[in-house]
Amino acid sequence: MARRRILILMSNTGSGHRASALALRAELKRAFDRQVRVSIIDLLSDYLPPPLRYAPNAYPFLSQDAPWMWKSLWQLDMRIAAPAMRTAARAARHSVLRTLQAYNPDLIISVHPLVQHLVAAASRQRFPSIPFVTVVTDLGGIHPLWFHRSVTRCYVPNDDAYQLACRSGLLPGQVRNYGLPIRPGFGDRLHQRMAIRRELGLLPEEQAVLLMGNGVKRARVIKTARSIARGLGAGGEGRGQLVIICGRNERLVAELSAISWPAPTRILGFVEEMATWMQACDCMVTKAGPGTIAEAMASGLPLILNGYIPGQEAGNVTYVVEQGAGRYLVDPNEAAHQVTRWFTHEQAEMELMAQRALTLARPHATRDIVADLGALLDMRAYSPALLADDSLSASR
Ligand code: UDP
């Protein structure tokens, strides 16, 4: 049988859409191997005509330097947002059609809230019989633009999102609630922290805090890191080590590397093996990115959220705090003091939050979504592991 061509449409606004797209591709290949050919493209930046293709470039500035402006855009009433998207879709129509014809897909997957609006009309017109699905990659603050009535399926991360999808006009039969897709490995080796620390060259016996530097202003990351290291180093109230992952922020790596640290500190740029670094640590300080939160929950990591992008990430803060899986502490010193307390006399609270995180985790989301996609394409799972798990997914 000819390979099924699967086209995943995303945009590099934040790393979360890309991480979910990679997770889906890895699982599709694992489950269906040579039956599928999976392409991931940045539809917005690489395939739309100017000026539409420049819109994603504004996202880092708006979300980090002008959050109030981003918030007003995000809060635009759907009576304005929906017609604006229809206008953009008309302007993008030829480019979208050309792209779809070039890839000639058997299945289209969107992992970005704007994509379905750009693609729906074109795919209905030229590819009316192929499935077109949305995978929602936000957690707490899900924008109604995610929900387009013409999709074959919409995969959502939790019950609230399921309700919102139905209120936005999707039929219950269109919506599947499997969780936010994360890459493989996050739920693995949960009880081997010391061994993993040794493998990574960390001190096996010392507790470790993971501080994420991506998506937070450089000065705040440095201040938080200094404060944590003071608390955990000689003369501080606690003991422990610090891992700082800066993502693609090379300037942050350089500035942190020039500091002399009072506690053992590892500074890293972009890492592919986030699962391993999460497994090596006891807690995490991060902004409220949905992908990172879902990964941390699967890894049983209690969270200190130290910021959020207004709009789509505000709901993530409420979700984590209300569910008892972490705290929201923006001030660098307060965040650092909480780490020290968790590593000393509030250890019980940290462990309780780790348990809560594991309870909320949906580590099989990617596998369940891919099993359902396979059914849409009438494909048999190639992977014996997936076949063995079929009964699990079916009973859900
Ligand atoms: N990430 C990664 N390596 C890094 C830094 C981040 O793989 O060095 C991943 C992280 O694990 C998560 C994604 O980047 O999957 C960030 O997505 P999230 O939804 O948390 O935030 P966004 O960047 O989309 O705002």
C-alpha cells in the first residue's frame, strides 16, 4: 500500500507547537513506521504571502516586551477576531492551496490556533474527503479560535477544554479528550533520580532544582538563579544543586557562564533531552508554558511558576495552583526561598505536590491521539507495543 502522507501544520510562535508536532511525528513513525510519511511545516512563516508571513515575527516582541498589547489582541472579541481571520484566509488562499497541492496529504493536522482558519476553506474545496484535525496545544487559557466547526476531529487536553469546544459549536462526536501531546520519555524512570544525575554528571546525592530561562526576561532569570544558588550554597539555609536551561537564548548562557556560583550549577543552552533533565531534578522554576507544564506533570515535578504570557498562559497558572501541583511566585527572591524551603523543612509539601502533578499527568496523550488518527486513516498499528495497548485505549 502507498505510504499515507501526513502534513502537520504549525508555527514557531513559542516552542510548544513545535514540541507537540515533533511528539506526534515520533509517535506516528513508531506506530505506523513505513505506512506513513510525516511532514511538519511552519505554514505561517514559510508559506503565506507577505505581509501575513511576517505576523509571527511580532510574537516574541508582543508577548515579552509589550504584554499589555498582546493581551488586548488576545482578548479581541470573536465578533472581530473571526472576520479578521476570514479576511486573512482570503488573502492566503492561493498560497495555502499551492502548499496543500504540493504536499498532497492524506491527513492534515493543525497544532496552531490560527491554522484551521487559514486552511479550512481551501481543504474543503480541494480535498473534501481527507480528514483535517486540530490538536490543541494550550492547557488553561484556550482561545476560541482553536475551535473550527469544519474539522473532522479536535483533540483537547482536559475536561474544561472539552466543554469549551462544545460551547464553541463543535459536536461531542468531533472532540476527543486525551491530553496535551508531549514527546516520549517524560513518564519514564521516575524512581531513578540518583542514577540519572550520575549519568548527567550531576551530584547524585544532592537535590536539584531545574530553572528554565526561555521566555523569561534575562535579568529576572539571572536574579532568580543567583538567589537560588545563595540559598543552596555554603552559608545558605539549604543544600542542593541548580540546573539552568536557557533554550535558544545564547546571550543568557554567556552571561550565566561568566558568574562564579556559590552552589553547584550546570548551565545549558537548548537541550533535546528535556525528559532526562526533568527526571534528574526534584522541582522546577519556569514560566507557565503549557508544554513545559504537561511535561513536568508527567515527570512528577512540582512547579514554581515565575511568569506567564498574558492571554493564553494566565489560565495555566490558575490550573497548576488550584490543583495543588505548584506555586505562583514572580519575585526572584520569593521563588528562590520557596526552593530552599522545599529542600529543607517543607519537603513534605514538595512531595505532596509531586504526587498531585503525577495525578494530573496525561503521559499517554500522544499515543492515544495517534491511535485515533490511525483509525481515521484505516491503518493497522505496526508497532507491537501499540497493538498490545489497543485494549487500554479502547476501554477509555
Ligand atoms: N524545550 C526544549 N529544550 C529546551 C527548552 C525548551 O525542548 O532547551 C521545550 C520544552 O520542553 C517545551 C517547549 O520547549 O516542550 C516549550 O513549550 P511551552 O508550551 O512550555 O512554551 P512556549 O515556548 O510555547 O511558550
